[in-house]
Amino acid sequence: MAYNFNITSNRRDPNILNKWTFYPKDVLPMWVADADFPAAPQIRAALHRQVEHGVLGYAFPTRTFMETITARMKKLYHWDVDPDWIVYTAGVNNGYNIAARILCSPKKGYLIQTPVYNEFLETEHKTGARQSVARLVKKLDGNRISYEVDFEAFERGVKKSGMFLLCHPHNPVGKIYSRGELKRMAEICLENDVSIVSDEIHSELLLGGAKFTPLASLSPEIGRHTITLISASKAFNVPGLACAFAIIPDAELRKKFFDTAYGMSFEVSSTGLTSAHVAYSGRADAWLKELRRYLTANRDFIIEYMERNLPGVRLTKPDATYLMWLDFSEYGLQPSPFEFFLNKAKVALSDGGKFGKGNEQFVRLNFGTSRRILNQGLERMRKALYSL
């Protein structure tokens, strides 16, 4: 069955604030990590059946449901996960904010690697946990940006922390950490009795044949010190249906997580459970395969477009996600590239400054859209820069 990702849905409902209605009508939204494609038809069909049934009451995942997740972990990563290890929560963001409450203390905060998803920085304000930063090291090859771990800075940060919050695959740079990087970071954490929380929400949005390894799957010992957070929301484009899962092998840590989540009343939605079950059962895998192919082509289209039309732009080539990290430092855009493109090009991007200090000349571009809309956005940006 062929799937047409050139078709996107009209989301300009004046009664609902979303990606397309947050800004005025003349602004093209390419910001929040929310794709423009309809969800997989297999998921939509299951949701239709649920709605037609007529009852949308409370729902909780059963052991059989959890076994669907464990089967997927086994199939994708050869990772043996016990169904009892899995705890549900309303979202991955909820998951690491719960973890911060049980793993951090006044003396031991949490460690992040910037640039990183802005909600990682917000954990400090939401939980009161003190934040330490080990910046990733930017490497430049022509106009291509890549990032590496600064292990000296990482080790210094770990010594001040009770929790290492890892973004894998990385948002916004799209990096999939190598097994060697993961192992070394995990070993440093274990040596310093620091737990790891790995946000792996983008792990099934792989581009160009990239491979992914869950950090906790590296060894049983690493697994016992790790909380792995997963959700079908990004890969299967159902982020509005609140549902995520924490895989926690250690029984004591799992109980603390569950008790804290229960105390905060973080429930999942019944529709979220329905969509997650379809996703993890593999029924939408053919759709996902074609989505990955389309997103890979979108990624390569941006790279070729920039090399041909805007060679001064430096950019990543993401291994995963539908997010591109763009550096406009060469252009000296004021007050920031984000403001420049919003006002001059009528394109809404994500402000690089929100991903950590030192990234003010960057923007994050969401290419989870049709080629037509993507080209329209790039053309607006090009014309705005040519007008300088």
C-alpha cells in the first residue's frame, strides 16, 4: 500500500490553538515538533472504532498491552524487557520531571548537554532541581555541523548531579549517539552513582537507514541505573493523545517513580493507549517505513537547497527526527534569526536561544511536512536573506 505524504491536513481551526493557529495566518509554521501528516491510517481506524463504540471512559494498560511494548523492544533492538518494568505516564516530559523529583536533591541536581530540547532546561524551574551543563562540542566540515561529547566537561557535570538527562536521538541536532559514546557516558555515571534518564521519544524516526541503540540495552548494570522514556507520539504523529511509558528495570527506582507519578495524578488518555497499542503492535510499520523515506528525502532536499542557494548557512545532517539545526551566524541577523524570519519571511521557526546559551544565531526547522510547504518555507527564507 502506498501512502501519500504530499497531502497535509488543514489545521487552521480558529477555536483551537495549535501549530498552525499560534501565529497569524500569513505565517508559515515550521517550529514545534509536531508533523503535518495525518496519523497512520491504521491508528485512525482504531480511533474511529473507539469513538463509534461511544464510551470514552478511563482506561489503563493491561499486562498484555505491556507485552506488546516488550515484543517491540525485542524485535527492534534485541532488548529483553520485562512487562513489569514498564510504568505509564501522560508524556515523556512528565517522565523526566517525575524522575528529577526522586533523583535530585539540594546538593545534587541534574546534568544536560546543550544545545538541547528546551523542556530539558525548563525542568529546573518546574522541579527546583539545580541544573548543570556540559556543552556538546560543535565540529564544522564545510557547511556541515556535527556535535561530539566533551567527556571532561561531562565528568565534571556528573560529579555535581544526581541525574543525567540524555536526549537520544538528540533534539535539536538529530544525533544518534554511538554505542561507544553511550557506554562511556553510562560508565562515568555509574562510577559516580548517578542515574540516567534517557528521552528516546524520537527513536523510531530514523533517517537514511540509521540504526538506534537504547542506552539501557547496553548491559543489565546500565539498565538498572536507567529510566528509558518512550512514546509513539513523534514517530506516529499522535502527540496530542497523552500517552508515554517509562522502562525502569530497578524495582526500588520503579516504585519511587510510580508513587511520585500517582501522587501527581498523571493519567494517560484512552485514545492515547489505543494509538500506542496499534503503533507498538507493528500494524503501522509499513506506513512508518514510507514516512522515514519521505523525511529522509526532505532532509536531503534542505541540504541541497542550502548548498545551492544559501551557502553561508551551516547545518546538521540529522540521523533521526524531522528537525534541522541551522546556524545563521554568517549573516549577522538582528535581533536574532528567529525574529528576522518571523518578521521578514513570515516563517515561524524555533528560536535557537531557547536550546541553551550560545545558540542565539541558530534556529530549529521542522521538516515534518509536505515537500510543497517545505519548499515554500525555504523560498521565503531565501528571499528575505536576499533582500538584505
